[in-house]
Amino acid sequence: MATNVREILSPKQPAPARDSRFFKVQIKGWLDFDPTGREFNDIAQAVENGSGLVSVIEVSQVANGLEEINDPEVRERFADIIAINRILQNLVELPSSLRNKLHRALKNEPSPGAKDSVENELAS
């Protein structure tokens, strides 16, 4: 079992393939501070720095593919992540006009409602 949150959430792990399994987890632990209102990454960093510990990591559901994820928002976010990773892995193969549109859309550093603006930019 992993000893800290960083081992669980390693950013170096490859993106899941389309037919990968997905795991719904519940992480329990103790902290020496109130985590209310804090971002998960801040909490994970605090645990890494000794301000808490993870006591239980429980898998409550396993989905054998995106279609088995029963939460539509989670399923859509994973689909977006997979699509983004597919684009990034094949970036050099995209037509230059699409690469330029993607660059312009990302350069604008979109705000929270920016999904529509990025989609509009890519559609133009």
C-alpha cells in the first residue's frame, strides 16, 4: 500500500487508455489543521510535509471503462482528459491550422466558463 498521497497521485503515470479501469476511492486520514476550503493538492502537500497521514484508502467501485462510470460529470471529465492526452500525444500530426488554433485558445488562459470559448476557437 502507498505510504503517502503523492505515491497515489503520481503525475508521471501514463494517461489511461480508452478501455482502462477506473477506481472510485475514499481516502481517510488525520490532519493537524482544518482542511475546510483548501484544495486537494494543498492537503496532499501538507500530508507529504508531515502535517497529516493517510490511514485508509478504500476502493468502493471499479468501472471497466468510461461507460461504467455512473456519475455523468466524472465520466465527462475523464473523457475530456483522455481526449486532451490523445491530442497532446499526436500534436505534431495535427494540421498546422489546428495547432495554431489550439495555441491561441490556450494562450488566452481561459477562465472558468472558457470551455465554450475554447470550443468556439477550435471550431472557427
